[in-house]
Amino acid sequence: MAVPDADMIRAALSAAAQASDADVPVGAVVFDGTGREIARACNAREASGDPTAHAEVLALRRAAAVHGDGWRLEDCTLAVTLEPCTMCAGALVLARVSAVVFGAWEPKTGAVGSLWDVVRDRRLTHRPQVRGGVLEAECAELLTRFFARQR
């Protein structure tokens, strides 16, 4: 059963709300091919002191631990509140997710269509479907509020 994109992004927004006060509130959720949520995470770079602790990477790691084919997340969808960066775009390609759905565009570091388009590079052996701008205003507002508090 397919989960509507907006519902997947709402789940990612819920995950983002769990970020520490110091971490940029980005949330990611992985759904399997039946539409069942199998993993979720929020950014935790500041909380963990790990530069790779982006929501997408953490969610992919958790999903790989429970999904049937080890690290291969074929037939899975990654939903995330912010357009993935280069590292995260590379990770979701390597994990072979079928689709990525994201909320806000990231013109400074986005690698799923904004600054770069890593996931659609024809030289790669796997290219997931991409649907961006889902609940964009809600996702952007979360980030706007966070950065206003930082100033």
C-alpha cells in the first residue's frame, strides 16, 4: 500500500522535532515497499559529535539493520524534510533506495536537483525516483525558526 508523499513528509517532520536544540532540525524516515515505516532519525551531528550523523544516513543505517536484504534498500522510499546533501545523496544511491521524497529545497548544498544532481547522474548504476518540494513551506518554516533562534 503506497503512502502519500505528504504523509511521509509529515512523519519526517515528526522525526525532525526530536533533534537536540543544537542540531539543525532535519528528519528522515524510511518506508518499505508495503508502506510500512521501518526506520526514522533526526540530525544528530552536534548531539553525537559525528559529522556523518545526518538524519538520512542514520535512518538508512537503521533501515538496513531491519530490512530483509542487508544494506540493499530496494523497494524502499526515503522521506526527508530537507533536500539531501552530497554525502546523503550518495548514501541513498549506494543503498539502492527506490525513491527519495523531500520537503524544502536546499540551494546551498542540495544534491538532488538544486546545486548538484547526484541521484540522476547517468554514470551511476542506480538512480532513484525523486519528488521534491512536498510540504515545502512547513519544512522550510522549521528551519527558519531554528536559525532565527541561533542568531
